Amino acid sequence: MDETVFDFDGDYGEGYEALARQVIPGYRTLFPMFTAIIEPDLPPGGRVLVVGAGTGIELVALKRARPDLRLHGVDPSEQMLQIAERRVAEAGVASGVSLQTGYASDVPASPRFDAATLINVLHFVPDDGAKAALLNEIAQRLRRGAVFVLFDLHGDPGSEEHDRYMPAWRRYWRIRGMTAEEAAAFDERIRHGIHFAPAERVVALARDAGFTDPQRFFKGLLYGGWTFRRVGG
């Protein structure tokens, strides 16, 4: 990720949550939605790896649904983790939640987790082997049969679908209250900091990393969400 474009330890990170609610279709319902889908697959006291823990909204949603879960959130941004720490404390769900500054590769490989999530992260990673490496790092930390949730901005620039939905997404920003100046600045960030990959490529990368049974649970403009199962391990 080009940290000069998306500085999560700077102004962008500080305002990330408000921006996400403004520009990501389904953001308000995303976390309870995928929690409802995967909750039956999580054993009592199950361990969940949250890669890109961000502002902690995901941690709170999971703990409110299942207070018994043990969650480990990892994120390279200290600022975001500070926000997450405050959020889980204010929600009264800090017990059983641990936070780590770093990347998936920094998380101990054992004991293995019962589930993992990767929400709004993969599109920041270049498809030059780095996307594949990230998915592999996650897979290596999951037990056989573990559930994996992936939600991402994706697309194939120049394709008919992308040419249809990219302008619609920009109009969505305006409808959601973004000014022309804000939209121009955000569009510039996307041009330089987002590494699009077609949906088919995202699924193929996950399969190559050791995930199977892709089930798409969400599609909204250029965003999509899937659940997978960890094979092997």
C-alpha cells in the first residue's frame, strides 16, 4: 500500500470511519450481516483473526453477537488501533480482545484461529504477488475448515462492468453528501492508491491460498463480499 496516498496514521485515518460510511454501500449493515452468516461456524470460545482491525467496529459487532469469542485484531496503523481500543472499551466488550500493531505475517502461526476476516484491505495491496502473499499468510494461521470472510473493492478497469459502475459510484458519493472538492480529492487517492482486481481474480487468489467454497453474500456497485473455507492446514 502506498502510505503517502492513504495515510492511516494521519488525517485520512482520523476521518476514515465517517468517509467509509459515506462511500461504501452497505457499510452500516456489513458487520452484523457477515457476523450473522458465520456465527454458527464459530465454536464456543472460538478465536477470530481480524486483519486490518481499523477502528474496531468489526470487533464490537462480533463481540456483541458472541461475547465468548476471543478476537485478535492486527493493523499497521497505531492511530487506528488506538481508536479501536477506545471503541471496544466504550462498548464494554474489551474482555477477550487483543490488538497488535503490524501485519498478518506478524501474527504467531500457532495456535491456529477458527476464523479470519479481511475487510476493506486487499484493494490497497498490489497484485504483484503481494495480494497472494497476504491471503497465504492468513490461510497459514487458520485451522482446517475455518471460515474466512473477505470484503473488498474490486473491478477490471476498462471492462463494461467497471465503466458502468465506476461513474455510478462517483454519483453515489455526491448523493451521500460529498462535495465536488472532496470527491476530486478522493478520486485522486483511488487513482494512485487502489489496486483493482476483477472479482474472478480475487476468488482465484483465495483458492490458490488454500480457500474453497466461495459464497458471495454481498455485491454493491464495485464492492463484494465472500465467505470461504480453509482447506488443508
